[in-house]
Amino acid sequence: MVQFYSPTGQHLRTLKVPGAGISAFSWEGGSLRIALAVDSFIYFANLRPDYRWGFLGETLVFAYTTAERQGTSLLFWDTQSGERLTKLLAKPLVSLCTASDCCVYATQAEDAQHQHVLRLCNAIGSPLDQKYIDFEPVFLAMSAFHVVAASADAVYVWQYRTLLSKLTSVDAGTGLTRRKEGRERCWHIDDSLNASSEPLAMVAGREASDDPIIALAASATCLLVARESGALLRYSLPHVALECSYKIRTKPQSMALNCSSNRLSIIDVQGVLTLLDIDASGGTRDVLATPASAEDAPVRLERKDVWDFRWAEDDPSMFVAMEKTRSLLSRAACLLRHVRH
């Protein structure tokens, strides 16, 4: 077993190899390929970096760095016209996410050492709005109406758009110039949410949680927050309220909800993709809990060696997954029927 960590000590991935033990390990110079000496065999493995990219409308946006200049750049590529626009960031990029026709990216704030900023922009990189938060947004999720950022201890929800208006920060009466506040909520993950809770609770300087956040996912109607203990908290959107708590038997590294919020994908630290039908028992809220018998188990599918996953925006059952060096395009319903058989 090989454990991979970031330069800051964050556990990234676990690689399991067959055999009695690993006697030697080596990186290939200038690449992300490794060689392992296991018993009398040599195994080769390719590491996939965490690509930061997304689609907004017909535009692909992705982050990249070059050896010629410092800092991170964002490239906005219109896949229809072929036009490309590059945006050089003044501060290091923390995270990037897209949904509908908008993109949000998180960086360190230029005017505050311990603050970070979430910047909302359109398909050509023009800024639409921005919000300052008091923690590093290690986890970032986005839907057509909300931006959700989280650290290991705090969660921030920003409703940047409503069903009645395009953006909550732009006054519909004037259309362009007059700005007003969007709906925001912020809370510590150990605190309980109720009607009397402060909308923007102070989370800076709070003690670290004994059960930190490890992943999150958001859709138009709900927010899922995974914690290290295996608890999966479900909050309703747009009214942020805790609906229920599931119990899962895996440690998610990334999660995603389909467009109808009835299927959840999880990629764990070992690269195993799990698809869960969270409405499998007729809407019962504990379908992810440990079943009493095999007949009561939720409908689920597992695939190994997966390093990225995307649900379709217009089809709740269609998805694409990156498995080893190939791309898997399929429908969840077809694969789940195969699992039942």
C-alpha cells in the first residue's frame, strides 16, 4: 500500500498493489509516473493531477501554470467559435467550479492576509460579483443558483441567483448598475442551524472540529456535506436547513449530485467510484445507512480506478467517468440493472 500526501500534509490517495510487500519505489523524472518493485514484479502506475476545469454553456474554462511566468492563468475557450481568452490571476488559485452559464473561483484576497475571495464571472471571464470569506475554501461546489464553499470546519452558502432574477447582486429594476446584497449563510459545522441562528456566524478563530468536513456536493435543491466519521449531512436549498443525516461506509474524496438530486456519486481515497440511488427506498432518508439485510441494501454500483466524474446537466441518469486511461460514458440506470442481474 502506498499513501500519497500533498506538500501541506493532506492525504490525497491510497494505492493498493498486490503482493507481499513493496521493496522499492521510484518516480520517473519529469512526469507523474511511478515504478514499484513488488516481490519479483515491477508495477507502473500513472498519477492523475486534480485538474481544475469546468463547462459554462459552450465555454470550457480551465486553470494552468507555465514555467515562463509565476501565478495561475484561467483560459476561457469558446468551443463553438474557437475564441480563447486568458485571465492571469494576481493571487494563487484555491479552487474552481462552474454551473449553468457562470463560473466561480476562489483565491486569496489582495487586501487581507487571512481572507479569501469568491469571484463570480461569465463565459468571457468578466467579473459579475464577489464575496469575501474568513476561511480557506478547500471545498467548492456550485449549482445554477448557489455557490457553496467549505473548509474543514465551516460552510458558506451564497445564493447568487434566484428563479425570479438573473443575479441577486443586480437590481432587476435598473438592470445593470445598482447592486444589492445576495442571500448568504455561514456556520460552523458543529453548530446546529435553526430559525434563530445568525445568518453569517463568525467562524474565524473557532476551534477545529473533531469531525472535519472531507467533501461536499450541491444541486439546485439540496446540499450534501460529508464528514470524516462517515456522517453525510443533507441540507435543503434555498432555505438552508438540516433535513437528515446519512451514514456511509466509505471516505469520500469527491462527490457529485445529478440534476434531479436522486443519485449521488462518490469517489473515495482509493479511487473507487460508488453510485448510490438515494431515492431507492421510496424517499426514505436512511437509504445510505447500513442495511439490516441484503434485500434492504440501497441500489449501488462500484467501479475501481476512477479519478474524475461528471453528471450530465440535462439527463439525470447519464454520466461520464475517467477510469484509468479511458473515458466511460454511460447511463446509471443501465449499469444498475446490470448490478441487479
